Amino acid sequence: GEGTLPPRAVLITIDDGWKCVYTDAYPILKEYGDPFTVYLYKNYVDGGGRALTTPMIKEMQQHGCTIGSHSVSHPFPSTVKSHARKGPEAYEDFLKKELGESRKFLQAKFDEEVTTYAYPGGYFTEEMFTLGDEVGYEYYFTVKPGKVRRDSPNHTLPRYIVRGILDRQ
């Protein structure tokens, strides 16, 4: 964009929509006033058990949380590849559902423009770029480690993975 960022700016993103986002991360982020984005997949919102609920998500939105899409079903790379093997038409239908329905659902449910997408498992194909652009995404995040720079391609933005307790060992 046009604005400037502080010299050591970070973007905090959290994938999937686990309840621990609300119970563990959110209180700290709220206390420090740090904005963050949660990448949700449609089939897990209000999914019971360990999933975030709509009221939890809406509360976080009031305190610095924005919403990004993480697909409808969070397909593993093997699932995406199996749909691709069914042919271009079937693959396009699959991608339109995963990318498009997720965005529509999230925007309607959380009254927020959703312009970012985090590839489940970090897996992506070129077809996702075109279809994602068509349904309204502007920025796409991978799990490839690296810094985002002004010249970083919008379809393959890198992120550093932090796994919490696993990284403390």
C-alpha cells in the first residue's frame, strides 16, 4: 500500500480456528493491543469440541482480530491432488467451492470483507491464483519461511511458522 510500517513490524496470523486461539493467544494479544488475523475454514467454525464459536470470533473482532479464509474443508495436499487428477473441469469446480464458498460464508457470518487466503498445509497450484482472484482474494499466504517485502508476489506470501509449545523444547 501507500503507508509506511515501523522498522520491526510483524503480522500475526493464526490458522484453523482452534479454541485455544481464544483461550491462550487472544488474551495476550488483547492485553498488548496487537492486531492479528485468524484464518478460518468454514467446516470448523462452530464445529464443537476444540473449535472456535461464532461469539468467540465476534468478540475477538472487536479487539483487533481480522478474518481470513482457509478454505471450506481444509483439504490436505493429497486431497487437492486427487481432485486435480479428475480433470480441469472437476478441479475448477472443487477450487471454486473451497475458495469461493469459504469467502462468502465468512463475509456473511462475520460482516467483514475477506481479502486474504492462507493455503491449507501451505499447498497451492497455479489454478488457485486465477480462481482466488476471481472470487475476490488479494493476498495469499504460504508456509514457506521468509519475510514479506514490497516486491513479494501476492499469490505466494511467506510466513514463519511458530508452533508454541513444540518450539520450546
